[in-house]
Amino acid sequence: MKYAVLVVDDDPLVNELMEETICRIGHDCKAVFSGEEAMAAFNERTYDIVLTDLKMNTMDGIDVLKRIKKVSPDSVVVIMTAYGTIETAVKAIKNGAYDFLIKPVLPQTVEHVLSRITEVLSLRSENAIMRQDLEHKFQNIIGKSCVMREVFDLIRSVACARSTVMITGASGTGKELVARAIHYSSDRKDKPFVTLNCAALPDNLVETELFGHERGAFTDAKRTHRGRFELADGGTLLLDEISEMPYNLQSKLLRVIQEREFERVGSSTPISVNVRLIATSNRNLKQYISEGKFREDLFYRLNVIPIHLTPLEERREDIALLADHFIRKFNAENGRNVKGIDKSAMYLLMSYHWPGNVRELENLIERAVVTGDSEILTDDDFPADLALGRVADGVPQLKVPMKLEEGSKYLILKTLEKFNGNKTRAAEALGVSARTIRNKLVEYGLTGKQ
């Protein structure tokens, strides 16, 4: 992300070098020669980052720092000086400076400092959005069913505890939403909420993402990198899909939970953190334990407060509420004016088995709102496959009446599914040729289906 940077120094050579370095990194940069010019620049716009010299005529760097913090408290200020003392550095930090650099400040130092600052600003921005989004804490977790009321009660009761939480449930049930609700309902809500998807990273990157690394710790470690534990200090760290964490790292995670400290990769210096851990999983972790894929002692450390989210098909009384919520959401995002869903379409939604849970419902409502041409959504605003996937008492049902073409497609696809995509065997069962099956798949736009 590009940020606005202001450099304040009465030395033209320093300003030129800093401006060139910062623009090369990819940020917008303006250089001025005095504190007065700096404040004038802030009258025109706000700067995300300020690097200011300490010793300047009339207004020194500490004065610049104090004035900027008054007009723009969120701006990150770094003091630079050739006359550094411990007392001056302490004074700068006490007045809100992010860092204190000794001149000459090399380009690689500027790059390193800005990299750390942008990490902080990025997290701050994300947390501000989430605080706004969750102003009423549970507004994005919709439900009136008994199981959802129990989840709400659990969120309220555990929010301010230090205990680890394990949230389980199938994909699309809203595990991350519950984790965010716990954080933003707690006394940590003004601190970072940091996530790590354990399934999204190669095994060799998970450790450095969790714990960080020192410069030179391995071949590509060209700078010190702070891990998610450091970034989440004082707040909450969500370990998404914890079942996918490499087995050799699980013992290190267990140690952090027990001792509340860790070392960066390439360092032996312990770093203490105050982090609340929340983990999620869509797997059966007890089965993973029996298969030797997950440590039993780590499971019990994480599973202090278990929260289970049931599939959407087991809380159908929430479907109408969720659909209404998503209609309002996508109306606002797309400038639409859909007012509701007719009875036939709602029956379709209530009868479907929802393998993708709430996420699937959200996607279907978004599509219907965006592509629909009337104020009330009908059957025609939803995919034909939705009707084919209806269930009653656990038995697949077909929508009647149904066009002959829809029924043929359903029959062909279900037969292919039964024979694991084998066109020859499916054709034999249907009493047609394999060529007919291939031609129909081309017609359906499913030529890649095996």
C-alpha cells in the first residue's frame, strides 16, 4: 500500500536523498526545510509518516513531533539526529515518536524503518475497519436459532478472558466472524486483531510468519521481520485452520502458549508477548491426533473454551434472517433496491441442503441482487442447480414442474457423479452412447468435467 511521507530537514542533500529513497520504495513523499513548513504542509493534507530532523532553527524536531500529534494523532513520527543521546531518545519516545535514528541515515535503514511502520499502519487500518464493521459486536453474526443464541452467550461470557478458544465447524459457517466478535467484544478491542491462515502458507514459511526472523537468518532474510505474535502483542491472534500447522511447529506453539515468549528464527533472545489465542478448524482434530497429525497436548491447550458452529441446514430458521441481511448488504454495496424474496424462492432456499453453509447463501444472494431486474427475488433469480439440490427429510428432491432440459442435465450429472466421472459407464447406465454424454457436457459448458 502507498503511504504519504513528509521529510523535515534543513539540509537540502538529506532531503534529496530521503525523497529519492522513499519514492523508489513506492510511497508519495514531500520534503520541507523547517518545522513551520511542515505544519503548513499538514494544513493542506495529512501525512501518514513523518521523518524529521531534531536540530533545526526556530522549531526543533520535538516541537514538530508535539504539534503533529495534536493535529494528526495517527501520524507516525520518526526523529533523526546526528547528536543522539539516551535522554533525547527517551524524550522523543515519551512524546509519541515511533523511532529515533542516528545520522547519517542510510537508504537501507530508511527502507527497513518504513517497512516496519507500514506493517503497523496496515494493521491499524484493518482494525479500524473491523471496529466500524462490528460496531454492534454481533451485527454480522445473524441467527435466532437456539444454537446461535448459545454462541452469542458464549461470546459474551468469554470475551474478556485470557483463555484460548477453539472454534470448530464446517467451512462457511462463520468461524472467523465469531473470532472477530470475541476480540471486538473484549478489553483488547483497541489492540491488533491479527490472523494467520495455516493452510495458506507453505510449511517452510509458517514458522517465520508466526515468530518472525532476524536479518541473515537464512539466504533471503535481507531484513528483520516481525512475526504475527509480535504484531498481535496486546491483542488477539487468530490461527485459522490450525489442523494444517506443520507437526514440527506444534511443539513451538505449545511452548509459546505455556511460557508466553518465543524467539525469532535466527535469534536466541526471548521476546515476551501478551496475546490472546483463538484457533479454528473444520477438521476432526481428535481423529488427527489418533493419526499422529496433531499433538494431543496442544489440542488441550487450545481447546480450553470450545465453540462449535453447526451447519446451516441444521439451523434453517436462520435462513430468512440471513437472506434479508445479505440483501440489505448487497443493496448498499451495489446501489440496488431489492426489497425481499417471494414465497416460492424462499421455499427453495429453505429446502436446499447448503453444502457451502452461510458463505454459499451469501454468494447466491449477492448474485441474485446484482443480476436481478425486479424488487422481489424469485426462483428465476437463482441457479437451476439450487432446485436440483433440494432435500426433504434428507432425500434429494426435484422441483416440479421442471423443464425437460433441466431434468436431463440433473440425471446426466448425477449419474456421472455415481460413476466418478466415467462417461462410458454413465452412458451404459442411461442407455445412451458415450458420445451423447460428451456432446451434452459441451452443451452444458462442462467440457472439463471428468
